[in-house]
Amino acid sequence: MTKSSQIKKKVPPPKLLRGMKDILPDEQLYWNVIRDQVRSFANDYGFGRIDTPTLEPESLFKRGVGDMTDIVQKEMYSFVDQGGEHIAARPEATASIVRAYIEHGMVSLPQPVKLYYIGSMFRHERPQFGRFRQFYQFGFESLGVDQPVVDAELILLGHRLCRDLQLDVRVQLNSIGDPKSRGVYLEALKSYLKDYKKTLCESCLKRLAKNPLRVLDCKEASCQKVLEGAPQTFDYLADDAKQHFVMLMEHLDELEIAYELNPRLVRGLDYYNRTVFEYWYDDEQFGGNLALGGGGRYDYLSSILGGRPTPAVGLAMGIERLVLLLKEKNTYPFMQYRPDVFIAQLGDQARKKALRLFDDLRTAGIKVRQTFTRDGLGGQLGIADKLGAKFVLILGQKEILDQTVLVRDMENGSQEVVPYEKIVKDIQKLIHKKDA
Ligand code: AMP
């Protein structure tokens, strides 16, 4: 079809793919708060940034996340590229990070190797509240050490990060033991579930045959009821795994982090062993517990991918859900973005001066905002107020003639006239006085 015939036929404009979203400037403020928070926590806890590609060999996730998981079986965006390679858009980042750890010989660095990431993930899930097909996660991974203090450090980090965003989360905790001792548990679980084949949902019947552990986190009411009496993983832990779990709980007690032991928590990826945890937030709009993030140990992932055995533990959180909650709660954790000064101008002459003043203030390190294209004073003061500006500098006809600036304190409404050539120094002093 030629371009002109397309125009005639009124082809509808292209739309977003289902489950995808644009993040517009108004929302970016929330994203920035979260990204800044992540970077600052990474700094404090000593994690180095890693960026891995969006596209990876499909086999990485088949081997790493597990061929039988929903993520790999049903949700992965995979394709064969022009060179005939089987490729997947990453559904999660841990497998990529372990690949990078092996590929770059990080095993020879001092352990633990502590890495963090922020990036988008892709899962072809049914879109719903807080669930997208492209979504962003940040995560922290600590590789090379099996001590429970590392698990505790990560659980602490995620908890504090939510707390600093004013989100009160409930830590869910479980230990699913090690593969070598899991056989006994799985036998007990299978033999319990066999009696309920008529009650279990269709997916769980399949899981029962192929991946019985996953039955534990089925959300269907009928399966939930059956699971109430199911055997629990921590009753089947081998001694060393039990001891690890007890020590982790002691660390959390010392930190006074409340946790709920949740025997059903198994998480949707095959690589986990021992510790698994999630952060839940009671959300009315969601109608229950919204999982903001989670993680666990994956001591066997490196060997599964062909590397040296490397104990490791990680945590991932979804940014969209955090943004949803920050918006829903209407909290204002943006004080660090609050401008010191807003410049309001009236008329062409003033606009010229205002652009210059903006540049002078910014160069002097003052946080300054403006809207050079707006006219009325009322509208500009409204914007300054919304941004939380401490002072508004008003430049009108009179100020241009007198070579002055009118400084308005937005907290108490007082105003003073300052000679233009003194404005940068004077406003610095005023800000300093207010912040003191
Ligand atoms: P997971 O990688 O499944 O353990 O997920 C960790 C966190 O990522 C979840 O708790 C969510 O906050 C977020 N997340 C997972 N899947 C999605 C999705 N489809 N859309 C939005 N956020 C997601």
C-alpha cells in the first residue's frame, strides 16, 4: 500500500501493545525517586552496578529458570533471529547475572561479589492491576558466600528500601531446603495430594506430575483449601539447611524485622533452594496482598549453567508496583526534588532577563525551575506552589525598569525587593537561612 492510499483509507494510528505502557513525564518523578533510592542503597550496602543485555540465548532461561516453570513454558518472548539463533527477551535478570559472573571469571574476585541492576523484563502474562508484559525490576545479587548473614543483609535491604518509601511491608519467609533432601519432601507432598486429585485445578494436576512444589503457590481457592493440610517444607529440612534457616531467623530477630513464616511460599522459579522470601503489601485496590518483590538463595544455579558451584542469594522488586502504591498513597517523598526557586516573568523584556537569571542561578548551584512560555502571574505562582518552590522571583515591567527582582517567600507570603545584581548572593543567603 502506498503512503497516499493509506492516508485516504484513514488507517488508525498505531497503539501500544497489550500489557505495555508509556511512562510519561508526570510519572517519571516517582520513577526517579525509586531509582535514586536504589542507587543510594546500592552505595550504602556496597553493590556495584551491572547491566546485561535485554536479549539472551533462550537456553539460558530454559536451563536456569527451569524448563517446567510457567515463565519459560508460557510467558517467554522468544524468537529465532536472522542468523537462526534461538533468542529470548529476558524474563528476569538473575540467570543473566550468573552467566556474566561465569563468563567474566568473577569467581576469582574477592567474594561475595555484590551486583545490582535496574532494567526491563518481559513476560507474556495476562495483564491486570500491577501486572504488565514489559515491566521494570531492580535487583541485588550477592554471589559466592553461603552464610545466612548474606540472606539477612538482603532481606534487610529490601525491607528498609520499602520503609524509606513509606511502604509498610510484611516479610514472608520460608526455606525450601536443598535439592538432595527435597526428594523425601516431594514424595510426602505427592502422596498427600494424590487423594485430592478431584479437587485440584487442571494446572495443579499437571504440576503434580511434573513440578509438584509449584502446587504450593496455586492461587485457586479449591487448591488453597487442599493445601491447608499439606506437609510443610521446613519439617523436611536436612540438618545443615535447618541450621542455616535458624541462623537467618536469629539475624532477623536481632534486626527486629518482623517476618511471617509462610510454608506455601515456594516462588515461581526452579533455581531457588533454602531461603525464599517476599515482601507483601496489603493493598485495598488490589484486594489483598500485593507482592512488591522477593528473592532467595540459588546456590546451584552457577553449576546448572556450567560454572563452578557458587552459593548465592538475590532479591528483585518491581518498579511499576512501587510507583502504583506511591501514587495511590499520594505521599510526597520528593523533598529532594523541591526547587529552591521558581522564576515568574511578565512580558517580553522580563522573559529575556528571566532566561539569563535562570542560567545565573543554576550555574551558582541553586535548584531553579521556570516556565518561560507562560504569561499570567497567577498561573505561574500556582505551578511554583505545586512544585513546592521555597521562593518565587518575580520579574515584571516595573522590576525591569528599576533593575530589581521581587522575591516572594512561598511559606509566609512575605515579599522584598532586591537589586538585580545582588540577587544570586541574596537568594543563596535566604535559602541557607530557611534550610538551617
Ligand atoms: P519475580 O521475578 O516473579 O520474583 O517478581 C519479583 C517482583 O517483580 C514482583 O514482586 C513484582 O513486583 C515484579 N513483577 C513480576 N512480574 C511482573 C509483571 N508481570 N508486571 C509487573 N511487575 C512484575
